[in-house]
Amino acid sequence: MNTPSPTPRHFLSLLDLSSEELKRLIQRATELKAMQRDGHVHEPLKNRTLAMVFEKSSTRTRVSFETGMTQLGGHALFLSPRDTQLGRGEPLEDSARVLSRMVDAIMIRTFEHEKVETFARYSKVPVINALTDLLHPCQLLADMQTWFEHRGDIRGRTVAWIGDGNNMCHSYINAARRFDFRLRIACPEGYDPNPTILTPAADRCEIIRDPMIAAEGADLIVTDVWASMGQEEEQARREKAFAGYQVDDALMARAEPDALFMHCLPAHRGEEVAASVIDRPDSVVWDEAENRLHSQKALLEFLLSSS
């Protein structure tokens, strides 16, 4: 294992990287994607290990990180609270100190954002936020890669977020700052994004209650489930609050004719999105899901080359 630098680079938020670094990372992700499809073996992380700490269930995050490390020549360890001392009350600080002396990077998918911040504070190696209740920056890497591959630079474009002001919405707000696009957020009252995240982006983000107005002339429409993990008991109340916020064909018709639709998945057809939208022949949702693999490979390569 290589000796880590005294001050490793972490990826807890899109704001941890500059606009230039993010664009280079996305370009690299597309290069790695082409290399993989061409059968080119690229193993810069040989003998490097990623610890994957999961407190929330996952399909895309686990498969993409684990596969990505394998393709880069490294190894990934799946760690759940059921199998480690994390589930038995070991302080996060101690876990971070111990894990970071044994592995080369740590990926965490959890509830409280403070947990990834604590891990990063006490870790000797890069820490990656693979989702918290506050932010989901890895998904935005995949979303931006997908946009750039299909439409080129997103600078100056208009994105409409339809739904809850949740961790994905927060990450789109940060993306608007880093990639310089305008973001319209359509959400019902009481489900606004966190003001500490929204306020610094007030020059390019706005809340519009009517989703049809928010979608008018938009280049990209994005949504997410109405009840995220941990909010299942709120499902009925949220279904009522978001009843008018489904992304359907009528809403997409208000956007630009070539507008893309994205969803981080899993999707609930008939709730936040109509099946006719997500399943249309030119849907980029599946490219978006695949790009989790390629963008995270680029991220791992970037962070570990700095270690």
C-alpha cells in the first residue's frame, strides 16, 4: 500500500473540486468508458483497496464502486454495520483512524452527513461521500457525464428539478454553481431545499412552485422519488403533497423539444415519473446509471493519484 499524503483530497461535495477539476474528471470518465468498451486493460490502482461502508442499502453504488475498483486493478471491501464494529458502537473517529491505516480510500453511504465529515477529519486517506441525507455528489458526476456525452457543455443551459428539495436537489444546486447553469426548483411548500445550500447559489437557482412553469423551455428535466430512504413512514403524506409534481408527457412537452430526462433510480413509475417518460426509446436514464461506474472510476483514479 502506498503511503498516503498528510492531507488527502476528499470528495464529500461537488464543491470539494473546482469547476476545472470536475470537467476534467468527466472528460476522463468518458475516456475510461471508451477504453473499457474497447477491451483496454487499465489498472493504475493495482494492489490498492477501497473500503465501502454501507449504512444504507444500495444497488448502483455498491456494484459501480466494486466493479470500478476491480476494473482499475484494485480491490473493494464491503462493510455493513451487521458485520463490523461500526454497528456495535465503535466511535466513528476510531473507525476512521483504523480503516485509513489499512486501506487506500474509504467510501461511505449513510444517513447523517456529519458522519462522512467526521470520517474525513480523522482519515489518512481519501473519503468519498457515496450518499448522505444532505448530498449525493457521485450521482451528479454521472448525470453531468451523461449530459456532456449527449449535449456537450451544460454552461448556460436551464435545468428543471421537479420534486423534493432533497439530497439530489442539493447536489444539483451545487452543480449549478460549479457548471454554471440555471436551475429551477419545482417543489411544494414545506419541501424546499436547505437554505444554507440554496442561498449561496441564489444567482442561478430559483424556486418555482408550478412544475409546468419550471419546465418551460428547460433543457434537462430531473426528478427523484418522493420518499427517500428513511422516509417510508411519510409515504402517504408525501404522495398527497407531490400529487401535481409527476414528470409526465405533458410536462416534458413544456420543455425544449430535445430536452433530456434524468432520474437517479430506483424509479417509482406512476408516482414521480410516468412510465412513458422513463421508458421512451431515447431515454438516457440507462446511460446515466451506467455512468456511475465510469465517473466513479475517474474519481478514484483522481483521488488516489493525489495520495
